Amino acid sequence: MKKIKFKFIIPAGLSLFAVLAACSKDFLNKPPLGTLNPEIVATETGVQGILIGAYSLVDGEGASGDGFASGASNWIYGGVAGDDSYKGSDPSDVADAAPMEDWSITPTNGAIPQKWKLCYSGASRCNDVLRVLPLATDIAPELSTTITAQARFLRAYFHMELKKVFNNIVYADELNTLETTTNTVDAWPKIEADLQFAADNLPDSWGADVGRANKWAAKAMLAKAYMFEHKYAEAYTLLKDIIANGKTAKGEKYALMPHYYSNFNPAQKNSAESVFAAQTSVQDQSSVDWGGDPNGNYGDILNFPYNGGPGGCCGFYNPSQDLANAYKTDANGLPLLDTWYTGLSVSAVTSPYVGTLDPRIDWVMGRKGIPYLDWGPHPGDAWIRNPGADGHFSPKKNVYASSQKDQYSDVGSAYWGPTQLVANNVNIIRFSDVILWAAECAADAGDLTAAKDYVNQVRSRAADPTGWVYKNSDYNAGAAMYATQTTPADNYKIGLYTSFPSKEYAVKAVQFERRLELAMEGHRFFDLVRYGTANTVLNAYYDRERAFMPLKANAKWTPNKNEYFPIPQGEIDNLNSDGTERLVQNQGY
């Protein structure tokens, strides 16, 4: 495939922002020192425009230096680097992603600066809001506080993304200077402080402005920070409040959608299950083929079936065989917590597994012979670019239905617009995520009944047969369900837990449920790191994979090193170029 070019396009009304952000040390020292005076944008319209510019980067695209590794879905960092997926395509295609699959990555890898630059660009836009806001004389104090809270929420989000990936980061706030720049001070306290301010000062809801963060999104993001810090008691307090009282940005009480796939359906985005999401749109004149910054889900533009179905290119992000096997269930419809990888493999080319399966498998991945929305039965390896390197499954959560093409897909003068761009939001936090965090906290506290009940809430939705995949049936793309529900697409069986007999069992069940529920959503690797199980889980996974996946032949995950990715060497060289050590490389690289 051709190399995709990315171009920084400043939204209308924000052209002055680029000048105000000029600096001599890249992203960290960005005071408004450009040739234009900041008072020019110091109005409500100007400040709101800069804030919208910060929101626009939540999708991971639109800043100088962005690319396939900066998308909000974290498909490479959270999926390829873990056991959810393979890189996909040919081994030489987007070759910088291959070292993330076998953990041979180095600080000079060409992909890792993309996430670094994008997130610091987002933080910089937030800081410009906070610098210009005090100069605006037409903004009432209450509105000023709300704008500040949004900027601080987004700043915390961008830094949390950096923290998850790189750990030792600089917290770039509006007061940052080269003299105060260091990545040897833990960023979590400042992330917490920004999110607490946002939770205290954001409104309950925004009405029609569904993409803005409200107080409940801020509380959920703060709970997420606590989960990464292992502050389970603090997180649990927040999570119980969110579950009982939380509302979406449009004021709807949080709830699980009746059907699982509704969370990945562009016709149903910003639903009751959406806590915070990267907003997307198509057919808004933003589609620029081979360049530009489309508002469609550009971060996953490579992640479509190859040679057929939606898109037609490019065969990246293929679900792993290990993930498929995780959906096996026992006689009671429960996961095989310790033995999912033994015996026959799901959808193996020869001698496939014929036992029972969790029905979510066929919303997570395309499998041979199983309906792929309304594109017909998945043809198997005909849609896989390189089965020897990519396995036998296609991603499914990021695509659009055939009946949605030209409505929720984009238009454009050439290939990428009408085939690869889709108005499908990227879920940053959804309500099932919140419920399973609560289950994790309950298990940690020894409240095994509460942990079980939380997990069963999520499983109950999956157990409802109206939300399963069916053969010989029309697919209703508006409701994400099949119209004729006579013949399930496979031997589905999913049950509820009757008890968690021990804390150890509860923790294992909760962690496994997160894998099943949130598969291919960019969480898996980060979850393994915060569980402290990455070394055991990933090296066992590599041992199983070596026999049939050549890219795993030399894979090895190294503890006390690979919990985090290396800081881009170019950023270290830039910030330390005057002889002052501001950035220190992560351990082991």
C-alpha cells in the first residue's frame, strides 16, 4: 500500500492559534509569543474556537506528526502489543508497527513519536485556552470556570494517554517552562488535580453538545486514573456514584445498550452507554484524499478487511487466534478461565472447535461462514491479506454495514474517502467499562457478591438472544440486530456466575470478563500492565504462538522494561540539546 501522508489542517477560525503556539523547543515551551498578539483571539468566540481545537485532537489525528500509531483506539499499543491482535497486512507494510508485536522496539522507532507529538499538541491547545482565557473581557465568570474545567479535563486526558504509553512524562501545563521541564516527577498527582477540578466544575449535561465532557465523564476519567494507580477504594467510591447517578452529556442516565454491537454502530453513537468518546463525522467537506485531516475515523483507516467487504483495504489489526479461543464456554456457559487455549482452536482451518461460544465473538471479529453484518458470510482467508502473518479473522468493531455505505461512510474524489472513512465514534470510556472497574474494586475489597453481580450485569446483556448474530437473516443496521432470529450463527451459550468462591477466583473472572467485553478496543495491553500479569500472560501467549505465527518467533516480553514504550529518541535529543537533561529514557531502553 502507499504511504499515507498526514497534513496539519487548522480548523476555520483557529488560524491564529498556530502562530500563538510557535516555540523553540517543540511541544513543551509554547507561550503565546508569536508575531500576533494573543488579545486578537481573547474573546468568547476565539477561546471556544481554541477549545474546540483541543477537542478535535481526541480522535488522535490532526496535529503535525500524527499517524497510524496516534489514533484514539490505541489499536497498536493496546491490541497489537498485547494478545488481542496481530499487526496484520504484510510484515513489511507499516514496518514500524512490527516491533510492537514482538517487543523488539527501540527508541528510534518511527511510530512512537506519533502518539507523543499528538498528545502534547492536544495538551498545548488546552494550555492556550488557559493562557488566553484571562485576557477575554466578554466571558462571564461562570462560563470561564466551565471552559477552564473542559480544558483541564482534556489536558488530563492527553497526559493520561502519554502516561499509559510512556510512564515517565513531562506534565506540560500552562506554567511550564524549559527551566521547570523534567520527566522525573510522577505526573499522576497533576492528572488527578485536573480531573478533580473538572469533576467539581463541569455541568451534569450539555444538551445538544453531546461531544463535550460533563462532570460524570470527568469522574469516570478520574476513576480510571485511580485504577491505574491501584487506588481501588477511591475509585470504587466514584464508580458507585457514577453507576447510581451518572448521565451522558445529553442528560440521559447511563445504561448498558440492549444490544452489544450498538456501541460500535455509527447510527447509534452517543448512546446511554457512551461516557466519553472521540467524535467523528463524514460528508462534512473534511475528507481530503492522501492528506488532510478528515473528521471520519481516520485512526483506524487501515483496519478493514482486505479485498472485500467494507473498505477493501488494508488488512491490519486482525484478531488473534488466542482471542478467538477465549470465547469458548463450558457446559454452564461460563468462560474457560484457565484452559481456553487448550484443545481445538476456534475456526481452525482443519479440525475446528465445535463446542459452545460466547456470542460476543461474532461482534468482535469476522469468522469464516459467519454473517459479517449485511456484507454476507465472511469468506475467511479471502479477506485476509497474509494469513500466515495475520491469522484468519477480520476486525469488526470499526466497520460500517453495507446498507450504511454512503450515509455513514465518507465521500471523496478518490479511494479513501468513500471506502475507509466512517462516522463511527471511538469509545474512550463506555458504561460497561465503568461496571467492570467497579467489579474489580469490589473483588479487591473482598466483596465477592458485588463483584459477581457487576460481572453478571455485563454478561446478562450478552446472554440476551435478541442481540446475537443469526444466519439467513437480514441485518437491521439501525438497531444493530438481525431481523429473523431463527438460526444462531454458531453454537452460542453464555451463562451467569452463581458465585465467586474466592477472591482469587473473583479477580480472575473479572479480568477475563474485561477481555471478552472490551476486546479490540485498545485496552488489553494496558490492563495486563496494571494487573501486573503482563510478563506471565504475554510470554505464555508467545510460546503458544511460535509454532504457527512467524512474527512471534522471537517475541519476548521483558519485565521492568516493557511495561512502557521507549521515549522517542528524537524528543530526548531535542529537549536535552543544550546540555541540560530534561528527558530521561525509560528503564531498559
